[in-house]
Amino acid sequence: MPITESDIKKIASLAHLEITDEELRTLAPQVAAIVAYVEQLNELDTSAVEPAIGGMTPEGERTRAVREDATRPSLGQELALEQAPEPAHGHFRVPKVIASSEEKENF
Amino acid sequence: MPSSDRTIELISSEISGGKSTAQTVAARSLDAAERLNGELNAFLQIDRVGALRRAKGLDEGAGAGGALRGVPVALKDNICVRGMQATCGSSILAGYHPPYDATVTERLNAAGAVVVGKTNCDEFAMGSSNENSAYGPVRNPWDTRRVPGGSSGGSAAAVAARIVPAALGSETGGSVRQPAALCGIVGVKPTYGRVSRYGLVAFGSSLDQVSVFGLTVRDAALVLRTIAGRDERDSTTADVEVPDYVAGLGGDLKGARIGVPRALFGEGLDADVRARVEGAVDAYRDLGAEVVDVELPHAKYSIAVYYIIATAEASSNLARYDGVRYGFRAEDPKDLREMYRRTREEGFGAEVKRRIMLGTYVLSSGYYDAYYLKAQQVRTLIQRDFLSAFETCDAVLTPTTPTPAFRLGEKTDDPLSMYLSDIYTCMANLAGIPGVSVPCGLTPSGLPVGFQLMGRHWGEPDILRLAHAYEQAHPLAERPGVMAE
């Protein structure tokens, strides 16, 4: 499937990347070429093949990397905030999240 | 091995025999790191004060009995060391200091190692030349006009230049074996689940594995033995006993079978590299091993599978860099969404953006089955190829890289040709099997060549023993032009 500059813009938006016009011009053909390359996998019929998720045990079984969903000690608030660009009152401060009604269209 | 090489074996015997101290050894390593960094740019941080303090503690009796007591090591800048930076070669993590140690860091420290610095790498471990670092490229100690390989290029250069005898890197598609080959040293990628990734910054979580560089197979085996094993904090680590990889070295190769996939020795393989690797195959025959033909019919799809899986997982893992909790945040954003976008636009480099874009595309609505699922299915076929090959051999031997070290800038405009540098290595990551790259001489123009052995899941003892046998018979006699005195 050919990839257009408008596809690239849409993907950038999904990925929260703001890309410049110049980046758009270089990225579009590069991503298109890579996608064309990976599409060689379509030569293979994989309809009866299980996907390879997870590692292998010494016995040749697939590992199941799940653990109990339980609370455990973690960094603590002070340490967790130590590297924050803008900590405030024990929280991470960010620009406003809720738009006014006239701004909403832009969200 | 010429006596000039300060291996772990040598350093340990000097310290335990009272001929040297951890402080003397650390100072020597730090001096070399500082002296050579202008030429190589291998280190992003050199911790003279911390390393000397640590060495002094060891000399005063701390860490007695540790297998790496007083051994200087360097860690790739995507592995957390408390009190040191972890930029991952990215501007988005400039100045970031993780508040905890990675499990591998804890284990190195417990064994008495001295961390002298954090090494340069391709941004978020994405690259095959180290040219994608936001802090400038690393240069190859054999020829500073050439790349050291990547993404763990700084660790590779630091070991090749004899600044440290061993270093840690990380692999997602060959990021330790490939630079090891281009720098003339040993690189080991363990089985998926062998080494904890707690404290390793995530890239492609179904592929990532902390990996080891050493001057010798023995040194690499010793470091691997130190860091391997189950860790409750990484649920992908398997509860499988860690064999003594060092004790397993030695012995003759009678009965050993080396599988050679001849179909992979054709198109795209540099003639000089092929000649050296063919020489290694012959050497195994001379050592008493049996050489058999094997086929890996799906190996040619590895790069395509890899670039779907790795980018999809990366686009998800790198969503966390949003300027909220740590790292860089763009100035004066007008709202939250603009903060996210500008932080990521200004903080990420071109290759990282390209991969996030590609990964987002293959995971986007309606494409998941066509790309990610398809790639995971072909990945199963690649794993099956190896399982079937291992019915007739103990290790599969290939070149580690299709060419020797290339010139800086040679492949930067063509991402796909750069990706093809990993053609021989990424199949082991996809299959989850271990691999080791071993130096096997130089090209006529003086650049190192490596071959790799890939083994069964949890088959590190087999490939390390085979690698060691070759190395003992054919040690690399030459040394790089840029190295510690």
C-alpha cells in the first residue's frame, strides 16, 4: 500500500510527534520504502502458524511472563518526583488539560 | 593472548597476589578513558571520583571474594547506575539520573566490579553505527574514520581500546555482537530470559537482552555468569540455574557439530569477510569438530520481521517520554498536547522518530494483523528453522556482519541499507537463542572480522566452549591503533 504525506501526518499525530515540513518530505519516502520492504512477508502463508510470543524454557515450552498483580514497595513520592521537570506540592505539574469550550475544537 | 592485554584474568591475579590494587587499576582505566575520549567519544560520563572511592573501599576490604573484585567495567548509557546519568544517547533524557540500580549493576557491584563510566550509544539503542547518538558518534579504535558499529558502540570501543576489559551493552537485534565484530572483540548475547532487564531502558521488550563485551571469551563468560539468573523484578527472567560458564571452557571438540547455512554466505557478503569466516569454518574442522550443512529457509525474512516487531514495541515503550515525570520538557507549551508533541519533536532524533512512526503505523487500526501478527508468525517459522537445525548441530556458524566497519556517514542517508548490517545477528534475537561473536582476523586493509555462533535456547555453555576453543587456537594477534598504553 503506498504511503502518502497525509498518512505520515496522521501517524505523527497518533504518535504525539510534531514533524516539520522538511521531516515530512524525507520521512514519507523512507517509511514507504521500509513498509514496501517488510511486505515481502506476504509471500508466506502463515494462516496455520502460531505467533511467537514470549521466551522458551529449557524444555522447549513457551514461558509465561506473568506475575501476581499485587502491591509492593516502590520508589516513594520524594524519589519519584526528584527528576520531574516541574514538581509542585507532591505532584507533577503540567499545562492545562481541560480546554475552554471555544478551544475544544482544537483538541 | 599477548601479555599486553589486561584481561580480567590478569587484573584479578595481580590484585589477589598483591601486585596491584583496585585503586591503581581503576586509575589506569580512568586515565585511559579520559585520554582517549577526545578521539573515540566512547564515554558519555567518566566517574573518576566515584570509581576511585569505590576502589579504595575494595582495597580496604570491601567485596572480599568477589569474582570481579577491582575489575573496571563500563556500562552502556541505557543501563541504570544510581548516582550516574542514563541518557540512552538521547536529548530527551539529558541530565537524567535514575534513582535506582539495574539488577545487572547490583550484581556487578556485589561481585566487586568498579563502574568507571557510562558509554555512548545510538539513541535508545536504535542504530548499527552509533551515529544516532545525540552526543556525537563513537569512532572505531582500529580506524577513527570508521564506525564502531552499534548500538552499543561506546562499550565496544572502550573494550577494544583496552580501557576496560569488559563492558555491558544491550541487544535488540545485534547491538552487541555487531559492534564486537567491527571492533575485534568478543560479544555475547544470552538467551532471552537469561539476564534481568530491570533497570535496562526498554526498546523492544520481546527482544531486549543485556549482553556482554569482553577481550576474551573467558572474560565475557565470567561477566555473564555474574549477571545471569532469575530476578523477581523482571518476570521474563526464567528460573533456570546458571551454569559455571567459565568452568565449562576447555576440552577438545571431538563430537562437536558446527552447522553452516551456506545459503547465507552469498549475496551482500563482503569477499574479505567471507574469506575470514570460511577460515574459521576450516579451523573448526582442524580442531576436530564436524562441519555440517544446515538450512534456515526463513532467515532471509529476519530483517523484515525484526523491523516490524522492534518498531511496534518501541513505539509503545517510548510513549513514556512525554515531558511529564522526568527528562526534557519543551519550553512554554500552551497546553498539554502541545507539550507532548514539542517535547518529543525537540527531544528525539531522526532515527527514533522514524521508528516510532513505523511502529505506530504497523500497530494502527486495521493494520495489526497484516504487520505485527504476521511478523510474529514468521518469527515462529524462524524459531522452527533453528530448532530443526539444532537436531543436526550444536551451533550455527555465520559471519557476524556482512561487511567490516564502514565509514562514518556512509549509510546515514539510507536507513534500509543500515538495517541490513544486522542481517546475520537479528535472527538470534527473534528466535530468543544465544549468540557469540568471535574475532577471526583482519581484512587486508586492517579491519577486524568476526564470526558468530548461535546456540540452542539456554545453550550458552556450548557456544562459549566452541568460541573459546577457536580463540585459543587462533587469537587475534593485531591490536587497534588507538588504545590504552
